[in-house]
Amino acid sequence: MDTWLEGEVKLKPVQELEKNEVYAVEFQGVSTYYFGEAKPAITNVWLKIPPKSLTLIVGPNGSGKTTLLETLLGLLKPKFGRVKLLGYDVPEQVNVARRMCGYLPQDFMRPPGEPFSVKEIVGMGLASNKPFGKLNENDWLMVEEALNLVGIDDLANRPVGRLSGGQQQKVMLARALVRKPKLLLLDEPFSALDETSRRFIAETLLPSLIEDGCTVVMVSHDVSFKPKGCTMTVRMNSGRIVEVNLR
Amino acid sequence: MISGLILNALLAGTMAGSLCGCTGVLCTRMGVNTIAFATAHAALAGAALSLVVGGDPIVLGLVLALVTAVILGPLSDHLRIPLDITSMSMFSVYNALTFIFLIISPGATLASEKVGQILWGSVLAVTLNYLIVLTTLTVIYILFLVVFWGRISSILFNPKLAEAEGVNVKAYTYALVALAGAVTVFTLRITGGFLVFSLLFIPAASALQLSENIRKIVLAASLLRLTSAITGVGLSFTLHLPVGSCIVIGAATILAVAATLSVFKRKRLLKTISFQI
């Protein structure tokens, strides 16, 4: 089942694809630098993530996990190498691919005066995929469903700035989910959640998404925590992939 | 004759006021105040240039403002200088150019009526043509916001996330900055170049004190700016003072009242919370 890909440091395993499938994520020798920095934030990354899988990317703070996600989404431009997102070249075709992705960023906390309600924020998740960004009745029903799914439907009309950190993180998760993504990118999704919520998301929500055909890539600095159905764990350190473990 | 002038000034003040209030809130939320600042000064420099080369100050102001709005982002990317620094550098250049154009313009410089209109604004500059153009701009602005509000609000909330979801953040930002430039150019005639920037941001600051809902904030800023415009025009006619200055004083008074109300509101909220605890 497993094949092996030549990388810089060591051999990295990848899973073979079924006919007519494309890798959800492909990094081919990618190095990304921050503006004005001489040292790359990620160095010579080779990685392939198959569809309908759950990949966990772990590593200490500053190891390049978030940079990897932002490079994948075309928010950061790599200096070397090639990135493919859902089979589309980044950055040339990135906007097409982005519309099929859901993203939960690491920095989700909003100030108390934030003038948007929970419902509005989740609805924004659909704006990029709709003509002119206009939502119809059906879209608002999808928003309600997403809120219900993460258990915050009672907060729909509350200003987001008045919510706790955990509630705000669930709002952003609902925004990522409402898009019905083919690829879900989660950056430290459990950082503000309580044990019950973590367990629900890791053991029920994410596996059900994968069953429905979604690919999940989750970044975490907590190496002890592994969600159910995780098929690949990628360990990063100092901007490099140092280990890849298949289930 | 006077009543016609007052009516024109009030109509212009109402439209320009609403546009300014709205623009101020959007620029503040998007963090592009410095770009709006540079664009506004480009408009001022363009208007001043018209004194030297002839032509309509609005047209030259508009051209320079739009060019600035369009080139600032790519220029910053190309030079690899942060956008704020690029904007403020352009602002300084436009300021210098404005004074040079005013000094080298033919005739008695600072005392001339045309220069006065650019620097301090004048209700006499509000003509029927001006009102028609201002109405067109208002309609375009409102249509743009209404049609694209879903994506604009996404950018206002978190531009990076909006971009990650496939919204063309740069295009919308440049469009809004270009509209901000156009608003500045047209408001310049009533309030003058020195005061137009404060009118973009004082109503936004007032509205942020009063509401926690983005739609209400945009609406409140427009209404507050409109109120200060009507008050300012009235005061200007009554006391024979420059109309722009009177509008700014009106806007600043509203900000003071809004800030005071906000303090009481916060105190009341704190009391409620401590009572619940």
C-alpha cells in the first residue's frame, strides 16, 4: 500500500491513489521565507497527502506548522518548489482551490467590541462561493446547521467579541464547516476547547467528515493528542519535516 | 438666491456627509487609513495642480487620487516597503506638491477664491452639475456596498481568512480605496483640503462609540456625518465662518457627546455584571 518518496533528509512515505484521484496536498521541495528573513521558515518540504484522510502535523512552537498551512493556501509565496492544492497549482489557480477549502486559523480571538454576530461570521464562510457573495434562505439554513453541529446554535445572534475563547473557536470551526469543504485545514483547533468539545470533534465530527469524502489536515503542538481516524502524522522541527508516520 | 445656495449646500452636505461617514468606517475597519490619507492628499494636490495648468480641480484631483489608490499596493509590493510607510511617504510628497502648486499658481495666491475653495471649501462651489455628479457617486457607492456586502463584510472581519476562502481581497480593497479617493475629491469642494480627512474619521470614531453592529456603525457614521454637515452649513451661514471648519466643529461636538454616552453605557454594563456576580 505504501510507496516512498525521495526527500532531502530521509525517505517519506506516501499512500497510493485510486484511479482518477489527485492528492489533496502536494509539496515538492518547497521553501518559504518571511519578508526580510535570510533563514527560511520551512525548508525543502516534500509531502503528499491523499484525499479522504486525516493528517496530523505536529511539532514545537516555531517549527513551521502554520507556515506550511499558509504556504499551502497561497497566503505565503514559496521561494523554491511547487505546491498543489486539490490538484490545482498554487498560486496560479489557488482561488479555485481555496473555494473548496475550509480553514480554521490559529489567531481566532476577537476584541470585545467586534461588531459582527456569530451568525454573520459563519455566513461569511459562504460569501466567496456565492455570486456577489449574496446568501439566500437555504444558505442561512446551512449556517444554522453548522452552528448546531458544533453546539453553539443558541449563540447565533450574540456579538462574537462577547464570547469566551472556546466559544469563539467553535464559531470559526462552524465557519470552516459551513463551506462543506473538500479539504479542511485546522490550525491548533483545540487550543481553547474543553475536554468534552475536544473529544466530540476528534472522535465524532472529524471521522464523519472523512467518511463523507473530506480530507482533514490538522496542526497541533500537542504531540500526545491524536484524533480518531488519523492516517498520517507529520513531525516538523526547525522548518523541516523530520518524520512521517503512517497509521 | 440665498435659499437656493443653502438648499444646494444642504443637499451636497447630506450626500457627501453620508459618503464620508461610511468611507471612514470602512477604511478604519480595513486598516487602510494611511492609504485613504495618501489618496485624499493626492486629490488635494491634483486640485492645486489645476490652478497651475488650468482645468477642473475635480477632474485633476480625481485622476491623481485614483492613480494613487491603484498604484500604492503594487508600488509597496515592488519596493518591498510596508504599505503604511509607502502611503505616508506619498502623503508627504503630495503635501509638498500642493504647496508648490499653490505658490507657483498665477495671481494672488492664498487670497484667491479658487485657492480658498481648495483649502477651506465653499458652499459657492456647489453647482447643479456638482450635485448631479455627487448623486451619481452616491448611487454607485451604495450599489457597490449592497451588491458585494457579503464579501466586503468578510474582508472587514478578517482579510486574511477572507483571502484563504477565495475572496479577492486586493481587488475589493483597491476598489474601496478608489471610492474613498473619489469621495474625498468631491467633498473637497465643500470642506476644503485641510479638513476633509477629519470628516472621514471623526464620524467613524463617534459611531464606534455608539454601536456594536457593523451595519449600524456604518449607518450611524453616515447619519452623524450628515447631522454635522447640516449643523455646519447652518452655522456657516449664520456666523459667516468657513463651512468646512463649522462642519468639523459640529462633528467633534458629536464625538464628545458619543464618547460621554459610551462611558455611561460601559459603567452601566459593569454594574449589571457585578450585580449578576
